[in-house]
Amino acid sequence: MENNNTDILQATTVLPYHDILNSELTLQAQYDELETSFLMKNYPPFCQKIHYYINQYLNSQDYATSPIYAVYPSSATVDSMVDIIYMEIRDDSPDTLKEFETSETLRYTRRGVLDLLIRPLLLNELYRRRMRKYIYTLCCSPPMSGYPCFK
């Protein structure tokens, strides 16, 4: 009988707390990705196009010392990101911009309504990526003193 209990104990593996936490975080990350993609499918078609360019740009900027992981990105940094994304959209689909860049809309910003669309979509995606990097990769909350270099 004693032999039987020892075999049962050896056959049962107890996951350490770290493994359980990682598996829960992985499930939560997958759920968040599904939730985000579901919500983004409800974006208007033009916003989906803009979001595609934002994702493309942020994927190219996802490295250790990237300005997207600066503690508090300056408004100049965000402006330059918006400018780059705007130029990409302008180069790929100039006809789309013509309907948004009328003299009526240009009086609000230097780039019209498109600039007003790119900025909040970019800031939202920046926030989502920054938090995903911390919550699901480092298992901690963002530090007050800044982001560490990721390897």
C-alpha cells in the first residue's frame, strides 16, 4: 500500500507558482488579443486602414531602445510618429487623402481630419503595446523610473 501512494505522488506533478502564473498570463494575453481584434473589426473601414499603417510602423519600431518605450514620449516624438504614418498613407493611397484634405478640414490642423484620426489611434496602440510588454512579459507593473531595455 505504501508503494502505491509513492507511485501516485511521483506521477502527479505539481506546477510551481511561477509556471501557473505564466500560464494564466498567457491565457489572459490571448484573451486580450482576441478581444482587441474583435473590437477593431468594428472600426469604420477607413480607421481599419489607418490602424494597419500604425501597426506596420510600430512593428518596425519594436526594439529595446525604441522611443515607443520611453518613460513619457514627448509630443515631438508623437508628432514625428504621426508624420511618418501620414506620409506612408499619402504615398500608398493619395486618392483617399483627397476626400479628407479639403480647405474646410485643413483649418483645424496642419493635416486636416486625418491627423485627428491618426493621433488617437496611435496613442491607443502605443498604450496597449507598452502595457502588454509589462504585464505579459515582465509580470510586473510599469516602473515609475522608466522602461528597462528588453532583450
